[in-house]
Amino acid sequence: MNRPAARSSRRPVRSYGDVPTIVDCVRDRLLVLPGATVVHTGHGDTTTVAAEAPQLWACLDRGF
């Protein structure tokens, strides 16, 4: 009998659609890196932390 693989207890469950969680993650994990750090988004062009930081702050100013 084939059973589905057990989920690893070390892998956290994430809520990818939760905007506050995403913003917190970007702010707390990415924006603390040096500005020249290259980011491969997986859904667009390669960028850097410094290039994207102002966009996050603009989103926060709009109330996200």
C-alpha cells in the first residue's frame, strides 16, 4: 500500500497569501541584508535589496 510521505516537522507551514506575514518576513529577513545582496525572486527579473526596499516602504505607507 502506498502512503503519502509524512510531512517534515522541521518544515514550517506558511501562509503565502497573508500580506502582513509576507511584509514582516521581507522586512525582518531581507531588508536587514546588505543593499547589494542579489535577490532572485522566482517571478521576475533579478534585483537587489537596495532596489526593492523603497517599494516595500511605499506599500507600507499605503496601508498594507
